[in-house]
Amino acid sequence: MRDVYWRGCHSENCARGAWICVRNRTESGRRFRADGSITRPHLLLIVAILAAAAIAAIWFRRRRPVVVPRPGAAATALAVPEASLSHPLKIIAYGDMRFTDPHETSATNPKVRRWLVDQIAAEKPDAVLLSGDVPWRGGEAADYEVYRSETEVWRDSHLRIYPALGNHEFHGIDPLSTEQKCLENWWNAFPELRGVRWYSVELGDSVYILNLDSNASLLPGSPQILWLQGQLAHLPPAVKFVFFNLHHPPVVDFQENGDDSHNGRPNEKALADFLAQTAGRQRAKFIVVAGHIHNYERFDQDGIVYLVSGGGGAKPRPIARHPGDLYQDASFPNYHYVKFVEGSDRLDATMVRLADPDAPTPSWQEKDHFQVGPQPTASATPGVRRGAYQ
């Protein structure tokens, strides 16, 4: 039998591959005793190679999520093993960066954009949730090249990035930028999501992330809601927290002279109605993270935490805050991200805000602190229009 040499592991089948290589090499070198048993030096060699293969398999799993099917899933399901995560678990959420040519300084602030990227990398999170409007013009492949260039530190740090589709993912200066072309650009930037527009992530044992597409219907009976129902019906029993990551917010500060797109659309209000009916039947706590409004807002409605985190670099949007908004600080603009750190039975959350976007170097403020604890019995907030506080 010809000699075969093991030169490394490139898949999770490496342990099996190592055994084949050792077996071939041993037989070809006649390393057996007369009674068929393996000599001690070569037995030690086999043990060493199998141990190295097991270590390599663990390393491979830590570097990449595993794609696995889940019951009720009609879209990609990603899973990250508990052993691959840090303890305590850390998640960062934010949106509305509008990556594009750095010479564009009206629609987005390229200096602030890069500061946020670098600061998020320094946090070393286990997952980063992007709530959409990652590019300024999703029909332009060049904007995704800027995204790749400016977020290189994320790839160097092996961060797990989970984006949702925003409305700017479907914008472009080219009149021929069809929806399919825009999706191709998004899938080229995030190839593990190819072919899907919404998907789930099982992040260890305790966290489940449902990334939604608010450009598609979230109305009762829609394919996305039916998929969502299936996901929630088959949550793993150990899950404590479910994140819903999407672009358009279901709950917002209603602006008297605001436009319909930023005042809470029927599509997302339908999602809020669905979640209100579902949350009380779940042991897990629901956290909804959205963007679109280039500011920060926080609400607690029907026992669900609703966040607007659109401070990723896009042109800031002033708002009038109403009593239902649990964040009442008057500071503006609010370039920021939200950090979640898991405790024994809760998430400790902090809004981290850029203190002065005009400064030569960044400094950061922890402006909003809150905890997400076990799920209480859901109850509607009295006297409040669902989906908008006014």
C-alpha cells in the first residue's frame, strides 16, 4: 500500500482523515508486530495525531458557525456551539452606517463610522447584529467594497456578523439596479446568507437570534411570519433570550410632523401585535432591535424590549421624545451602539455613545443602562397606540 502523509486538517472530518492517514502509513511501513499489534512508539504517534486532529476540529468550529437545519425553518439556520463563545457572552447591536465613498460626508459621517467599527472590534463581542442600511446604495457594489475595507479589523478579529436587510440595501444611483442585483451585492458581501432574506442564529445555549427582512411582508399569514411562527414553536428549551433584528422599528416615538416611514409602519406594527400574542407563551425574553431612525430610543411594551439603534454613522435625525420612551436624555447627535452582556439569568445592556463627533479622537460615554430579565406575564401598555408612542 502506498505511503500517505497527513499534512493538516481542513474540515471537521479531520479526525477520520487522520486515522486513514495513520493506518495507510503504518501498513506501508510494516509497523506491526508479528501478532498484529502496533508497537508502542507508533501507538503513541497515532494518539498524538488524533489529538492534533481533534484540536484542529475544535479550532475550525470556533472560527465559523455551523449551518444546521432546524424544525420549522424555511431559511438558513446558523448555530454557534456554546464552547465557541466567551463567558460572559457579549452581543453588540447597531445599524445605519451607510458605508460608501469616504468623500460623501452629507449622507453619512465616515470618520464616526470608522470610530464605531474600531470601538466595536475592541469590545471583542461574540456577535454583532447589524439592523440594516449597511451600505448607502446597495445597488452599487463599490459601497460594499468600502464596507469590506473599513471593517477589515472585524475579520482580523474573527467577529461574527449578522446583518438584516434595510431599505438602503435596495437603493442605487444606477436605474438598472434591480432588486435581484441589490440582493446579489448583499449576498456577495455575506455569502453564508446566499439565497435567503431572513434567517436564524442559535448563539450557544441561551440566545436565539431571528434576523428579519422588514422590506418583505410581516403581516399575518405572510411567508416570513409563518417561518417566524415555526421558529418560535421549536425554540430549544435552554434559550433564555430571543433577539429580533430588523431595520424598520415596530415601536417608535411618534413625530407630529414626521413621515409615515419613520412613524411606525403597518408592516412592523403587525409584527408587534404578533409578538405581543406570543411573548406570554414563551419562557424566553424578547428583545427587538431595529434602526432606520438615526437616533436611539428604548421602550418596554407587552413585556418586550424594543430598541431603535440607528446611530451607526448615517446623518443624525432629531426626535421629540414622549413619556413612553425610557431614554429621555437630550444629548444630540446619538452616534452609538448597544452592548449586551449575559449574567446568570439576565442581560446587562448599555448604550455606548460617542461623546463628541467633532473631536480629533473619539471618547465614549455609557449613557443608558438597563437589564433584560426573565419573562414576566405580558400585559399591554394602557393608553398607548401600539407601534408608536405619542
